Amino acid sequence: MSYQRPVIFISESTQDRRVSEIAIAGLAVLFVVAIYGWLVLPDTIPINFGFDGRPNAWGSKRILWMLPGLALFFLWVFNVFESYTAQV
């Protein structure tokens, strides 16, 4: 006797689409802020501040791309997981 698992297709709800749109809009804002910072800030920027509020570490402005890059990576990972779980 052979058993086959049922295949269930769950369509994306309106709320799911809205959450995806908000995530993409937030990602776009992160990239716009990073581009603006890249154009306005000097090549060396403070990257850490002490308890007194003065900077105690300096670095390149390339660090500005870390947050949008991580956000893009996690958005991709979550979309991959979502598409994988929809197929299982």
C-alpha cells in the first residue's frame, strides 16, 4: 500500500503582502540613508563612543553599508525559508 502526502497550496494573504512591502520599503530607506551618508560624511568617521560621549575609535565610512547589507541578507534568507516551507 502506497501513501502519498497531500500537496497543499496556501496563497499569500493580503497581510503577508503588506508585511513584504513594508520590509522592502524599509530596506530601500536603509540604502537611501547609506547613500546619503556616503556622499556627506568624511572618509574617516567615529565608530565607537565612550561614556563621556567622545569618540574613542575611528573607522572607514564603508561601515555604513553593513546595516543595509545585513538587512538584505536576512530578507533573502527569510524569503528562501518561506518559499521552502511553502513547498514542504
